[in-house]
Amino acid sequence: MPEINPNEVYTTAEVQRALKVSNSTIKRLLKRGILRANKVGGQYRVLGKELLRLVSPQIERKAVGAYQKLKKKIKSKVKNW
């Protein structure tokens, strides 16, 4: 898999090939909540953006920073009500 599309849905087998890890590692990541997925028909499906979040923590940090900034702004506006 040359490129991970953030809007595409991947099976656990595709995730396994993309990350080059074993099936048991994928199960462990899912069980611990490190890799978020949805269960469809008894099988897990993983969004591409979750794979990108897993392999690129900088994206996650940017998202958390943006969220914290927005939260602070909203709290200050609500405080004035």
C-alpha cells in the first residue's frame, strides 16, 4: 500500500500489510484502544485517518492543540454570560 488515504476504510489485513506488523499486534492495538476501529459484520474496519494518527503523532498533537485553543476560547466567552 503506497499511500494511506485519510477518507478510505481499511480491513485489518490491509492495516497489517501497511504497518508491517503481525495479526496479534493489530489485535493488541485494537484491544488497548491505540488503534480505533469500528466493527462491521464481525470484522474490524479502520479509517485511514486513524492509521495516519497512529504513524504520525505530530498530526495528533496539532489536533489536540487546536482543540485546546478552541476550548479555551469558548470557556472565556461562556464565562462572560
